[in-house]
Amino acid sequence: MAKYTDAKCRLCRREGCKLFLKGEKCYKTSCPFEKRPVAPGQHGAGRHKVSEYGQQLREKQKTKRIYGVLEKQFRSYYEEADRMKGITGENMLSLLERRLDNVVFRLGIAQSRSTARQLVTHAHFTVNGKNVDIASYQVKVNDVIAVKESKKGNNYFEAFKQTEKSGNVPKWLEFDAEKLEGKVIALPQREDIDSQIQEHMIVELYSK
């Protein structure tokens, strides 16, 4: 499977906003985007006005990069969302939010989605008591996501329990830091999702 291996901070600079791909580093003054908030490349600081199509394309690229998915998979989320009842753009974001790696990130167990994906693919989690190591696994209401009993003594999770701060878990999830266990109590609504995403532009792009 293809994988982006270049510096992640270049992606933030390319999209002109912080995508929070590096966890805690993104909140520090040492963040490369703070030092140089222009697109990478020789002519990054001199880019001209972007067309409507260009804006739609950048919005799609930005959203793909936030969630860490590639084009083929992202397109499949759009097509599935388009077949669902309701607003296509909001359906698509709900599907992206319900990815297991994103849920682990939203629970606060990982500082970034890439770290969450690594934890999931290394088989650290169960869903409803069953081992799941697929980052794109779609969680449902009442699903229980938990760290495996055999992994709870891992240094990473021991350190997490010492530093965990409550209050940042979205309202569609609940989390027990002591048990290292979360539960999906509702489907994510639009107001629960990153406001910097303009999903209608992505729908317009794919609808052409």
C-alpha cells in the first residue's frame, strides 16, 4: 500500500493551515508551520489566486491528509455517503470519523491519527472483545473499544494513564481512562467534527 514518507509539516504548509498531524509538536512555537506558513517549493510564497476548481481540489486534499487516507479509499467514502440518506458531505465526514484509528485518536489515547493507526495495526485494541487490527474498521453505536489486557502493561499505556487529561473526548464517545476503554454512544454529528473542513466543496468536486 502506498504511504506518504516525506515531512508531514510540508502538508500543513501546502494546505495553508495546521492539520495537526504531529500531535503535541503542532501546538509548540517550534512548529515549522509557525516559522514558515507558506507553501513548500521555490515559488511557494508567490502563488496566485486559486480557481474554484483549485479550491475544491485543495479542500479534498486537506481532508484526505487530516484523516490519512489515499484517493481510492477517500473516493469510496464519498460514494458510500452519496448512497446514504441525508446530506452527502456530512455522511462522508461521519464515515471518516467512525474509522477505528480516528476513534482511538478522538478518545485521546494517541496524540495524532498516524500514531493511532500504528497502535491499531500493531493489534493493541479490541472491539466488543474481538481483536481488530484494521485502521479503517467502521465502529457502530454501542461498540466498545478497549486496549487488550495483554497490552495494558505496555510502557506507552502506562505513561498514558499518568498523563491522561479528561474533557477532550467528543460527546458521541465516552472513555474510562482507568480501564483504557471507550464506547460509541451515538453517531458523530456535524458539530462534533473539525469545523475547518468545508465538505460541500468536496461534494461539488466529485459531482462534476
